[in-house]
Amino acid sequence: YECLARIVDNDRKILVTPDQFIPVAKRTGMYAQVTERILHQSLMTIQQNHHDQSFMLSINLCVSDIMNPDTRKMIYSKLKDASIAPRMQFELLETEAIIDLKSVNRFVQKVQSFGALVGIDDLGRNYSNFDRLTALPFDFIKIDRAIIQTIAEDESMQNITKEIIQIAQQKNIKVTAEYCFDQ
């Protein structure tokens, strides 16, 4: 399951989407609290489903989450619980450039050392590109829908997808393609 932030009413109807409240949270300095809340809710959900060992949660993180020492500390402390880490995966979002590659690399390796997985979300979009794929030790990638949705008729998208898959196979990285369907 992928954990997605939404502001909902009592009937679980979506009132505000992340593209509306995340920029505001970042501008006002409240973004770390949003990430903390998502992590807290996710961990509660894992604990509620402790009987199902196949139950996994995926949480999106941006580079600023990784660079925030408090957020990193909170993630590490939660992953020390051996029943939690193998049931969590983190997806690095495409929304921000990586300025400090060494710090991000240390984060990825530390999270993996606890048994959690780390991957790239939306490869092929914004900052999620070949540089990230080749520079960091990811466990999985998700190819962005912008590449996949036209793959049947666009030879260049077919070639890009083949290249991504070849690199991933060489690095032993699992690949998921978003927006797969057949009309």
C-alpha cells in the first residue's frame, strides 16, 4: 500500500489534495510535521496489521525530508523495530534536486541496513532521472506514467523504457511501470 497525504472530512471525502497543501506546508515551515504525521499514521497501520506479514507500506519522501536531521532521526528510530523495517519502503520523490548526494546515499544505505527498501518514484519525471538511478543504491524504481502511457505507439518511449530496464537489471533493481493498461 502506498501512503498518500490527503486532507479529508469526517466521511473520508477529500477536501484538499497534496498539490494544494504541500506547497503551503513547505512555505510556512510546516512540511516536516506533515511528514511526521504520515510516518506516525503509517506505523500505526503496520502495527494494526501485524498479523499479516505480507503487509507493506510505501511512503514518499522528498530530498528535504532526507536532509532534515529530525526527520532522519525519527525514521531511523522507528526502523530499529525489527517488525517494522521489513514492511516499509520509501520512495524518493522527483520534486527536488539532490544537492548533497553523499548524505542521501548515507540515508539510503542506513534505511536499507534496517531492512526497509528504498526506491525512485516517477523515474523520467522532473529530477527523477538516470543520474539518480545510476548514483544511488536503490531497491526498486517506478517508471513514470508519462513514459508508459504512450509506449505502445511511441518508439522513443519504448527505447527509453528498454534502457531503464537494462540499467535496472544490471544493478539488480526491481522495476514497476505506472499507468499500464490495455485498451
